[in-house]
Amino acid sequence: MEILPAIDLRGGRCVRLRQGDYAQETVFGDDPAEMALRWQEGGATRLHLVDLDGAKAGRPVNVEAIRAIVRRVQIPCQLGGGIRDEAAMRLMLDDVGIQRVIVGTQALKEPQWFREMATKFPQRLVLGIDARNSMVATEGWLDVSQTPAIDLARNYAQLPIAAIIYTNIANDGMMQGVDAGTIDDMCRLADLGVPIIASGGVTTVADIENLVRASQQHPHLQGAIIGRALYEGSLLLPDALRAAAGG
């Protein structure tokens, strides 16, 4: 299982929110590129970047901070937040050098566009599904739809997408672990045959061990994004990597 340290960007700084709430922000560093280098040196093989300002604005905002991260590290980076049109995708993929971009809101609102982009950028588009009570949330989590997450994933499972990231908003940034219901959701998604990356609430080695155990029966459950737990020290990257390797 791959461990992806998260770097959430707001105002050019490295921050974390609780449950996607912009009013509940903690700043963890003024130099996101330096933070990225720290995670690379710690053994990470991929980074998960989020442009929080972009998610709210509907277009990339922290472009220079993202560019600085990509220049500083040698490992691939994926990015979500504000990727709502082809121009934003091309900016990040072709200009900035992001390996793959994450699209959530537009996948729900513009399904034909999402299909076109998946075909145009094979294995470079990731479907981001943020859910509350298994229902899809969009617009930087400000709006909860009536679409079940599994239905949205099923619509796109046959496309050449790189992965699906599944986030249970209720768990995100709360340091309370990944509940059994969320793991069940991820297993159902994994059975569609697309690589699944767990996000939101990964707090302890036990959380990773639970995901690894689930992945043994559902092998497309292949990754976990870790944010606040790494920054607050409740989970150390070497321990997370060891658990992910089954050690």
C-alpha cells in the first residue's frame, strides 16, 4: 500500500482544515516546498497536494507554491482543488509538471466533460470522491448532493482513470481514525477494478493496518493519504510506511 503525505495549500502556506471547514485552519509551515522535501527524504514515493484556495475559487490559485514543490522534489505529485476545465488541467500537467490531477466537482456536474478528459489524458486523471454519509459532496465540500458515491464511481470505472480517492468528510482532520463503514465503502469501490486511495481520518498505525487487511481481500485498495496525523506527530512517516508494507 502506498502512503501519500498531504500538503494542503492556502495563501501559499502549508495548512490543514478540520472537515474541510475554512474557519478551522491550522498553519503547519510557510514553505510548502521544504515540507515536500522533508516527506520525500522520509521515504514517501508520491505526494498529495491540495489547492484549498483553488477549490473555493474554482480555478488554480496557489500555482507558484505548487510549482516550487514540483521543482524541489523528484517524486511524483498529484493535485486537487480548482481543476474544473481543460485549461487548468493543461496548466498543471504540461506547464507546472504535476503527474496527475484530481477532479471531483466537475465529475458530478459535467459527466460528459469528465469522460472526454479521461480519454484525452489517460492515467493522468484521478476521480476525487468526497462523501458525507456515503453521498457525494462538491464545491470544496460546501454542498452535499443526493448522488451515492458508489454510483458516481461506477459511472466512470471503465475509463482510463489513474485512481479514485475516497474521502469521508466526517473523518477528515478529526484525528479519530477510519471507521469500519468508511472502509466498507472503500472495499465496494475497490471491487469496481480501479485503484482506490483512502483519505480522511488516517491517524494511527492501526488505521493503516486495517486498510492493509482490507486490501488483502480487495486488492485494488492501494493507497492512503495522511495529513494532520503526520504534522501533529501522532503518526510518524517511517511507522506508516512500515505498516503499509505489512511490517
